[in-house]
Amino acid sequence: MTVKEDLVRLQSEAIEAIASTADEASLDKVRVAFLGKKGSITAISASMKDVPKEDKKAMGQALNAARTAVTEALDARKQALQDEADAKSIEGLDVTMPARSLPTGSLHPLTIIKDRAIQILRRLGFALAEGPEIETEFHCFDALNTPEDHPARNESDTFYFDSGKLLRTHTSTVQVRTMESAKPPIKIIAPGSAYRRDEIDATHLSVFNQLEGLYVDSDVRLSDLKGTLEFFYRAMFGDQTEVRFRPHFFPFTEPSFEIDVLLTVKGEKPKWIEVAGCGMVDPAVFDAVNKSRGDSAYDPATTTGYAFGMGLDRLAMIQWGIKDIRLLIENDIRFLSQFA
Ligand code: PHE
């Protein structure tokens, strides 16, 4: 048999083998058998060196033709196998069937309120700050001028760890931490969780959400505090919102106030609702911060500031007329889907 006849035979064997493959793996085996390093067609091209000179050209052409034919058959079969697999994977698919609707998620009401509060306050130049939820007594109480015998420090009000650390009872801890690490001027807000050992009912949870604000500079006044917070509550609840500052006491501010907004629910008598505590930073807080820093960056003689802390849960309850704070943590889809 001549080499040429060999080639013709190999080519048709290859084509036949290719046609009978059922998957890509066996197709690859056929390729290796004929065109691989030790493949039978490859072997013939290795024997080209023994072909007489005058036959070389014709042989070379025949070899190329065989290789091309087999390669094309391999490619075509590969494509056909892939097409078959594709067709199989959508077998029985009814493209006219109506799509199943995918439920889209939505933000939790607390997140919506928090984002809105942050957005309003950032417009007023406040930067975001944060601090740990497991705190020292120093950051939660001592530096905030809260005496040893203050009721907020009671075991019955505060979650203490054996180590003496505690779950922060308010976000005012971030005031202290921020002043420890940066010099004035400071203008920050710190949203975050706070923890108290409260009896759980429609208006109390043991975990709730606050947003703390602190502005410290050389000439910050009570009127700045008032204007800022009035602006805030009107931006939040509408231009007509009435805001009232009621004298109060906090160990870390002097003077101190509680802020109420007038809530008008259709068909009900308007009600003042407490929404925040605030005041001018007590010089004793600056003293404590200086001591902790080891300098006098917060000289009470030349430094003034205001602070405020508001409950975000309360804001959400006002915004949407939510009567029971527990709804905010129960994750009942019937409740949450109303905010979608
Ligand atoms: N930390 C106070 C509270 O939790 C609120 C407050 C913050 C009051 C800042 C004054 C200044 O009730």
C-alpha cells in the first residue's frame, strides 16, 4: 500500500470515528489518536523524510489535505456536540410561561431613618464617627462627668461584663473618643446601638439606636445648637414641625435640654414627643479629655461646644406612626414589606 493510500484510509477512519463520538471527551481521544504527537496521521508526516524528492510535493499536499479534513471534521463535531448539549439543557422550556416574580428586598425603616438623618446632618458639615459598643466605664461615665452614684451606672440599668467593661448605655462615648483622638474644631455625628437594662414594652427595648452629635470649636453657642436641631427636625418631619427645648439635666452638658416635637396625628390631639437630649458641653468633660490626652487641646477657657443625642427608633416611630417599638426588631415580613 502506498503512503497516499494509507492517508486516504486514515482520513476516512478518522471521519468515521469522529462521527460516532457521543461526547467531547471521546472526541478528544479521536483527535489524539490521529493528530496527537503519537497519532497515526502525525506518524506519516514523520516519515516524509523517506519519501523520494520528486514525490515530496504531492505527498506534502496530500498530508495537509488529510490533516485539514480531519481537523475540520473535529471542529464541526465539537460544535454539533455543544449544540446538542445546549438544546438538551433547555428541553421542555416554555418561553411563553409567565416569569416568576422575584421578591425584591427593601431597606429596614431604621436604616431609612438613619440614612436620612445622616444625609441632613452631613449637609450641615457633620462628619461620621464611630466607637465600640463594648466600652469602659471611663468613656461611658467618668469622662462624661457622671458621678459614681449616678443611677445610670447601676447594675440594674447597665449591662456589665465581669471585666468591668459594659455595653454602652448611650453613644455619648463617641464624644469622648473623638476628642481623645483629634483636636478641635470637631463636628461629628455617631449613629449606633446603645444598651440599657430596660423592661421591654411598647416603647422600650434593651437595645436601641441613637445618633450622637458633637460640635466643638472656639465660639460655639447655644443658639447654634438650637438652630441646627430645629433645622434638623424640620428637614426630617416637614417645615411646619414645631420644636421645643425643655430645660433638663445631663451630667455632661450645662445647660441641658430635652427636645420635643409636636406630633399631630389626624383625629388626635397634638402631642409633644421627646426626641433628644442636648446641651452645651460641660467644661468638666473637656478637663477629663485633656487629662486623658495629656495636653490642653480642649482648654475650657477658650473651647465651647454642643452635643446632642437622639433616639433613631423614636424617629422611625414618629415618622410612620409605629405604635410598638418591638415591631422594629421582630422582622415580620408583613410589617417590613410596607416600607418596600
Ligand atoms: N446621652 C444622652 C442620653 O442618652 C443624650 C444626650 C447626648 C444629652 C448629648 C446631651 C448631650 O439620654
